[in-house]
Amino acid sequence: ITDVTLWKEQLKTPDPNRYSAEDWKAAETQAASVDRKEKFVAPFFVTGIFEKLHY
């Protein structure tokens, strides 16, 4: 963002609906391989406007 007053025009976020079920297969396989009895698993949500700039 070059000017904070123009953040609405300049901030671009990905559309999660553009991915098909096939696109998610690798992530699903990796998530299924985690031993949840040994590892803590939780989602990470980047919901704030400026938090989205980090990722």
C-alpha cells in the first residue's frame, strides 16, 4: 500500500472460492498426517484488514 488513505483500492486479498477440491488435496493430505494426540492443531485466521497485509 503506497498511501494508507487508499487502502480500499490497493489492498488485494485472494478469493478462497477460486480453488477446486483438487487444489485442496495436498493440504488435506498433509493435515490428515498430523498425529493430533502428539501435536496441537488449530486454525489461523487473518481477519483484520492490516493483518492481511502480512500474508
